[in-house]
Amino acid sequence: MRTRFMRKGVYVALMLAFALVAAACGGGTNETTTTAATGGTEATTTTTAAPGESTTTTTEPEGMPGEGIKVGMAYDIGGRGDKSFNDSAAAGLDKAKDEFGIEVQELEPTAGGENREENLRLLAEGGFDPIFAIGFAFAEGVDRVAQDFPDTTFAIVDSVVDQPNVLSLVFAEHEGSALVGAAAALKSETGTIGFIGGVNIGLINKFEAGYRFGAESVNPDIEILSTYLTEPPDFSGFNDPAKGKEAALAMFEQGADVVYHAAGGSGTGLFQAAKEFTEQGGSKVWGIGVDSDQYNTVDPELQDFVLTSMLKRVDVAVYTTIKNFVEGVAQDPITVFDVKADGVGYSTSGGFVDDIVPQLEELKQKIIDGTVTVPDTLG
């Protein structure tokens, strides 16, 4: 940086000298304008020279609003590239980086996630502020690290941490899941659908509860198969596509023709299973994605098997939080992203649910109006 600005200074000095010489040789006033690029913006130097005098005016470039702000992001298992939860967070970070010019550092956990807290500390020690923790599993680590770095703002997705410097970003997953549950029931021809959870914990139970409610609101007699890939403290169920495929194939064999997953990176296995079962058996089956619009993230040969996706707008939560930080706008300690706030919803990519959109929108409006309350627990 120092070398660049030295070169710029020499350049401007030379242009000034040239202007002075030209003015001395001529009898009038000469004006020279020099424009130099500096970091994507332009600085303009105007030199006005008359016989015996010179005046120089420099207009400094306007920087991007987020320059000097360092944003850290600690992903959960699967990291950037999971084509689901983490990728949604990454999309919000990328958008903020492009629009505000923030500096970014991203860290991923080990396979078992043992270094979640260590990653948060590394970012805090590096002066990153704010720092995002992507996933409920960071809760205890955020609680401890936030106390050790009281002047740093932390934001955690999917959990509530009661510290004055922590922003909790939570979602009404049950509401979005109700919409895709209704879609599953409306599209099912066998009367049997399925749900695959990554890990058997309260948060993922929330997805299943909404899914069951939505499906049963359409068909009270529908059969719903359910399985979880792992039990805590084993969280590998969020990043095991082979296990996801095995579970999905078992459900298809039992007659399910639509299966919804809330299993992070394991969900890729669901769509692989749908393709394999359809091509081998002749009857069309579907998978329903989660978090991101998975029609747009799976390999092209799997797109025809993605009926819809439950959109959990982690990207919106991340982007909005950074925008507020850059602009100095205060944010509530707890922000809930629900159907009404467009924090959750369903996708229409591929056009496979176009024929049932009116029914889905009717249910959505009832949830927004409060005439329908979607349960967030099983039982």
C-alpha cells in the first residue's frame, strides 16, 4: 500500500511541474486534470496554473461503506460447499462483501466439530467484529467466548445466547416445513411420505413437527415414515450422504413417494436415492430439499427429483445483520425469521409444484394471519 501511494504522489508532482512550465511559456491560464484509480474508486487532482501562481485541488475517492470492517464466519460441520445450511450463510456473506467492501475470514470445523470454540477465539483474537457462529452447536462456545471478548459482537444462528454482545438469529422452521409437508401430501400418489432428520435433537424435531402438520392438514390419513441418521452427541448425520441415501431408499421401498430431509449435507444422498429408485423401479419418487433452494445446488442430473425445498433464509439473516452493523443500526438481541418476515418458505424452481401453489399460498396466508398455528414440537 505504501508503495502505491508513493507512486501516486510522484505522478501528481510531475503533472504539477508540467502544468507550471506550460503556464510560464504561455500567456494564459492552463488547467490540468489527473485521474488515478485507487482500490476500485478514482481520485481526481485538478491543477490550475496562471503566470506566477499555481493552485491544486484534490478530491479524495469515496470508499465502500464497509471498508475497515472485518467479518468472521465460523461454519458448522460440512462447511462452505454443503449445498444446504452453511452455503446459505455463505451466500449472505458473499452478498455483503460485494456490496459493502468488508474484509472476510471463514473457518471450518474438524469432522467432529471439536474446534468450534477454538475457531471463534481465533476470529476474536484476529480483531474480527462481528463474528458469526453458524449453527446451534456453537451455543456454549459463543456464551464463553462472548464473555471473554465483551467488546466484540457475535451472532449465532439457530440458538439463543443470553449475553449483551450476542445477536441470536432464529427461524420458524416448523412454519416453512408445514408448507412443504402440504406439498408432499398433495403430490403423493401412494399416500405414504417420509422424513429424514440428520440428528435426533429438538431443532430437527421442529422440522418434522411442521412437516407432519402440513401433510395431515391436507390428508389426515396420510402415512408418514420417519428416521434420524444419528443420535447426539454424534452429529455426523449432518454430513453423511451415503447414510442419507440408504435411509431414503428404505423409505421408497416401503412405499413413500415423497421424502423430506432436514439433514444438511446428508441430503444429497436423498436425491441420489430418488434418481436411482425411479430409474430402476419405473415409478417416480421425489425428494424435498431444505435451507437452500436445492434444485439450484444439486448436480443437474438430480434436479428432476427435487420437488421443492423448504427455504430457510440464513442468507437473509447474515446479510441483514452485517448491513445493520455497517450502517450503525441497532438490532434486537433476538430476531425471529418466520413466514410473515419471509424468513422461511418454499421454492418453485423446476415448476413441479406450480399446480398446487394456490393451496400452498392459502396455508401460508393462514399461518401469517394466525388462523392456523403450526406446532413446533412432536407429540
